[in-house]
Amino acid sequence: MKAGCKLGIGAFLLGIGLMTGCNDDDDEFRLSEEQLTRKDWYYNGSRDQWGYSSDDVMEVLNFASNHDVVEKEFAGRQETRRGTWSLDDANNLAITWGESDRENWIVLDCNDSRLQVLGWGEREYVTDAGLQDLTGDAYWVNEFDGTAGSEGFITRLGFVLSGNSNVRDPYVLLSDSEDGRVKLERSGSASEWTGRVERPNESTKVRFSCRIGSGGYMKFDDEVSANNFENVRWSDINPETVLSSNGVNVKWNAVREDGVYYQVVIYEDGNEENTYFVSSLLGTPGLNVTVNTMGVLNRLSEMGTNVSCRARVSVILLESGVDPNDIYASCNLQAILYAVANGNFSNVF
């Protein structure tokens, strides 16, 4: 689940925003609803790289034309209605958070690249934060330990920060102490950083911290609940590969838990980062994989003649309320269980 703290109440509001169509001359301006709506507003008040308990996280607000205030989260790119807004002729922007908590922002000035407001301190919103599709996710990673005769899995807390190749100094903060800082490492993708730590299987807040290019630091939160797989053995899934006339048929048993989805990954044996195929999320077991199978990634036609491969079935729990067809569904994982099929196979594609 994503961190859902109400913005602006009892804390200094933080974020970076979008504003167009404002006056650039010396005349006294009057902010209109047309200038305010149909755009995302970002404000970043981060004071330093660290601070797990500080209130300086990035915020993104959208003032909808129906007068809803919508928060957009970098943890999973989800949108949540937070309240309502209204604007008077004196440039007073009134915001009601929830049902009754009301505050007033005074719009001081604006032009085509920034917006200045006063309310819980003076803040400046800018039009381009350079964040692209930046998102972060924390989730439970479960892997069968591979010990002979053992079918149990090991659980760790995993992290992924992705969507922007200009990320610098990526960290996850799990507390205010130095021991709570986890350095994220670049994965096989140019725009993805990952990490894992031993962590009790309990609800926890995770804070991402990074810079974009030479800019200042930004932070945003994710919250992972304790919901995870229980009492699943490798033999319950029993993944296997069967060669077909034009590819490989990956088979496995359904996991008897609600809200479970599956993903098939084919990678070079001994080099898991060299991935040739990643399927979309699947609602039922079984997939015949060929060079023409649609998915998140399919570069099977690039596989060399003597390449040896393995197939992995990822059993996935999404966060509560996330639509598996959402473009950002894969950024909203709750837990994932990896089950690798026994044996390998040579290029059959």
C-alpha cells in the first residue's frame, strides 16, 4: 500500500509544480481556474539527502476541473482524491482536505515557469521537475532456498526505483540512523535500481531518496503491509518446461490465494540479467512462449544458437485495489514468489 498521509496539515508542504498561461508583465495578475486546472503541480522542499522522519517529501497535486484535489504518488504512480478546492477573485486558493480540514493559500505571483504561493510557508512550484516516469516500490521478495530436500522460501524486503536514467545517489531509508540507509544498485536496465534487505515480515514505511542529474535531492514514501504468501511449497507450484514445435510451453500449478497473478521470465542460464522474455501479468497458469508471443519484453529472436536458458514463474500479489491492467501495475507489487523450473533448455526459437 502506498503512503497516504494528508498533504499540508501540520507539516510544511513539499513538492514541484506545473503552471502555464500566467501573466509575465508588470500588471497585477488574477489567477483563473483555467490556469490552475488540467496540469500536475510539483513541489520539492527536500532539505537534504537523509531524514526518515522529516516532513520534506515530494508532493504532486492536480486541481481537477470538478474541484477535486488529487494527489499523485511517485510510489506506484497511483492517484488518490484528497479533498476539494475553490478560488476567489483575490487569488485566495482554499483547500479542504478530507471532509473538514481547511486551509488557505495566497497566490503571490506566477509566470509560465513557476507559481509562488503563501500558506504554511512560501513555496515555489516549477514547470519541469525532470522526473519523467520516476517511480519506486517496496515489496516482499520470496525465493525458494534451493537446499536439498527443502521446499521453504526465504523472505526479504525488496526495492526498485525506475523510470529515469538520470537518477543519482539512490537510497532507501528505513530509519533515521545510518544503519537504516540502503544503497540501491543499478540492475540490467539503464533506468532501474534495486536492493534487498533482511527485514521482519511486518508493515513498514519505506522512504526513497535520490537526485535527478545535478539537481537537489528529493524524497518520497511507500508503505508496505505485512501481507505475504504463506505455506506455499515449490511442489505446490511445480513449474516445468516442455519443448513445443516453435518454442517452449511453460506449465505450473495455480496458487490457491486470492488476487494472485503470474509472470513468465526466460533468461540465460547463469546470467539472470540477460533476459530474453518477460510476459505480461497472467491470470491463469500456463503459457506457450514463441518469438511472436506478446509481453513486456520479447527478444527471443536475438538468442544465439548455443545459448542455454531457464524459465522462472513469478507468482505475484498486487497491492490492494490495483488493477492488473493498469500501466503501472508492475510498480505496485505487494509480494512476489520466484519459482524456477528444474533443468535448462537450448535455443528452440
